[in-house]
Amino acid sequence: MSVTTSVNTLIRQSLIDTVNILYPLSPQFQSLVKQHNWYTPNYVGMHDGKSVGWKGWSVNLNDVDMQFHTLYVDFVPNLLPVQSRLTLFGNDFAQTIDQLDSFVVMFNTGYPLQSIDLIKASGFTPRALPNVLHATKVIDAAVFGTMPSLYWASYLIKLLRLKWHTTLSTSDNSTDVLCDDDTYDIWK
């Protein structure tokens, strides 16, 4: 199962829209959006003797603004057996993808393990790694294509804000959370 052209284009455009929302007077920052593929078996898993590729796009906003980090959006065929998912991704993420044939996942990385409740309370799913968490938004691939790129950009901005907030809260012991009201609702 491979990523369709329309899903691939929508992933890229969602990241471009995110950049354009953050930096409306700097269209050259769109060039920061880069294609990537994850094939590391201990990160994405193995199926039928092959690495399960996560294919997508990313934008490293830290190159232009030190307060932000890299955002990733990937298409993933859900091929791994349940036990492999639990081992690689942790219980929360494995449960979220359980009934999906394929999914799109938006994420940023490097959350401390103690931020798990903050990630969940903010409407995201933690993906567990040995020493850190990723905050993720998992979307059924079939559903992803039904919404415009600006809709998905609102979640990407919320991920950026969560990372920024988590960095602050780990230094000042804040317990604030970002709720769905914090997502930029462009439809109202």
C-alpha cells in the first residue's frame, strides 16, 4: 500500500499552509518543507522481511525561529501485527491505530516522559519511545483527504504550541493544557 498522489500533495500543502500562517510575509520559508522517508526498523517496524516505510514531509522551523521545532506528517500503511505495534509505539498509539488500514500521522518529537498526561489532555496521542515521547495526531488516511490543508494546518500549529508549552511547563511546573478551543478554527 503506497501513499496516493492526492494524500501526498495534501500532506505537503498542510505544512506549507502552516509556514504561511506563521510567516505570512516570508514566502521563501516554504522551501523548508522537505520530503522524507523513515525506514529504520526499530522505529517503524518490519513486515514480511521489509521495513514498513513511513513516507511524508517535514518542516524544520528551528532554522528560522528558535522557539519552534520540526513538524512531521507521514502516510503509514498499518501492516504490523498488534504485538509489534505495542512494542514499537506504546499502548496509546497502538490503540489509536488499531482498526485503521492506513493512517496519516502528524507529530513532533522530544517530549519528556512526564508530559504524557499533558499530551493526552491536549487531544493528542503519545507515541512512546525508550526515553522520550512524540505528540501525535493520527488520522485515518481515508478521512485525511476529505478536509482541506488549512484544516490540518490548524492541528500542526497546535502541535507547535504544545511543544512550546511543554518546554515552558517542564521548567515552571505548569499544569495548563491546550484544549480544542486553542485550535485555530478557520471555519467559524
